[in-house]
Amino acid sequence: MTQSFTESIVVPVADQADARKTATELETYDVGDVTVLHVVEKGDGVPDKTPVVQSEEVASESFAAFHESFPEAETRVVYRRDVVRGIMEVAQELDASAIVFRPRGGARILQFLSGDRSLRLITEAKRPVIALTEAEDDESADEDTDDSAVV
């Protein structure tokens, strides 16, 4: 029996702008069930990057932006020390057919120092990972994106 890559997808988003851009890119494809995910990066024995209330507000704004294109999308917020692991855990829990994300630009040295989350997601996930195309005009705008859920 065959399964569609886009039957049930998990889509991680970092913030409102990222959610809107990701949804716009995703609109051109035929997808089934969509779960939009915001992973709040938690500190391990250190103060969190942002207060919980602020993180939940970012998630809410992200979901609202994504719902402009996909009003039926389910939403999930998870709190994890490891953002990539959080994405993979939710995809496994939901038995998603794929993880779909929009790569974010940024300096290569920053990607190297942060462990290049895109590469980790692609190489460590136990299910297909689909990278949407990055619009040329997005490259400079993404440098200000919040680190939560950034891959």
C-alpha cells in the first residue's frame, strides 16, 4: 500500500512572519491534514530565552498567520531543550507522513555554530522531510527571525 508524502504533515514555524511565508509557499501544493508546530526552546538549567507568556504569544500570532492560508490546520506548542528533537517527537506522536519546513537563510557561520538545525532535521528524522523552496526576497528578511523552532 502506498502513502502520500503530504497525507498528514507537521509544519514547524518560528514566528508570525515565518508562518505566513511558509503557508504561502505550502499553498501551491496539495496537502492533507496539516499540524502547524511551534517549538519553544527551553534552557537546560539556565533561564529561558523568553518568558512563557511571550513565547505563547509568539505561538498564537504564528498560528493566526498560518491560519490565513490553512484555516483548518491543527496547532501544537511544545517546550523542548532541543528544537529539532521536539519537531521529530511531534511528527512521530502524530504519525505524520512527512515534516515540511521552509529553510531559513542566515550566515553559514551561524548555522555551523548552532548545529545547523536543517541538516539535523533532514538527517535524523525517521520519516520524510520536505524542504520548501526559499523565495529570493526572503534571504535577508530571515536574519531577524526568533530562534524558536528555526530550522
